[in-house]
Amino acid sequence: MAFVANVLSQSSLLWIGIMIFVIFGNVPIPFLRLAEKIDEISERSTERFIIQKGYTEHPFPNAQARDFFPGREMAWHISEADLIISHGGFGTISEALRAGKKVIAVPRLEGEHNHSQRELVAALEKEGYLMAVYDIADLEKKIKAASEFSPKPCKPGNAARIINDFIRDEFSAL
């Protein structure tokens, strides 16, 4: 019960509209490219932005932002979101896909992570599981297009298999 009270105390119960949950992940490297674009979009948007900013130091004056959400709170925000905008990491994407959410993935590039997330995101986009943004200037267009996007359903237990198959296929020759 305390969990629900905590979540409700942080939300605006009178707010009606689209909720976008933005997830930066837990890599201890800032993701400023995404932060600056989300800040720009949220400044003129009617959508509600909830942000798990991880290690990205950015003020986000037009959104509710926290460094990290505890596990149950994170799951609650994912379940309540109309749209998830995420870094391209396996854990976040698989959790959002299992929840049946529309996902826009913005892969971290070399220098923003210890490896590029581009290949994983491209494979999932090709299969129709998510929308991808490679050029951050395209993010706002993708948010608008998300209302018409119907992701390929990901059956329970299927997200990890899909991603693991990709990793196996892509890296088996190494």
C-alpha cells in the first residue's frame, strides 16, 4: 500500500492525456543527446513526461525526473505509459516489449556506452517490434508517428529469446 501511495503522491491525478516514460538506463555514462532533445520536446508538448535519467545530469524542468525508480515503481510506470522512449539496452527493451508497450529506442552510440546499441535496435526494428531513432533530430516525428504504430506482439517469455537469438546470430562468427 505504501508503494501505491508513493506513486500517487508523485503523480498528477487531474492530468489527462498521453504519458511518455523515458528511460536512460543505468550505465554510468551521460546520455546528453537524448536528454537535450527530450527537454526541447517536453517544453512545447502537452504530453506528460516521466523520466528515469540514470546518470545523466540534466534538470528537465518540464517533466517529472528521477535518477532511478525502485523496481516496482519502474514496472508501474512502464505499465501505465502510453509510449516508452528508451536507450537501446536489452533489459529495458525486453521489459517494455513484455508489457506490450509501444517503444521508441534511441541507441547509445560509441562513446555513450561501452558498446554500440545500434545493432540490437536495428534488428528489433526490422522485425517490427519497435521504432528506432538513429538521428536525434527525428525523435519528435517518431513520437507523433507512434500513435499509428502497431508493434509486432511479443508473447510472454518471447522478448529474451528474440534478443538472445539476435545476439547469437550476429556474434556467432566472432
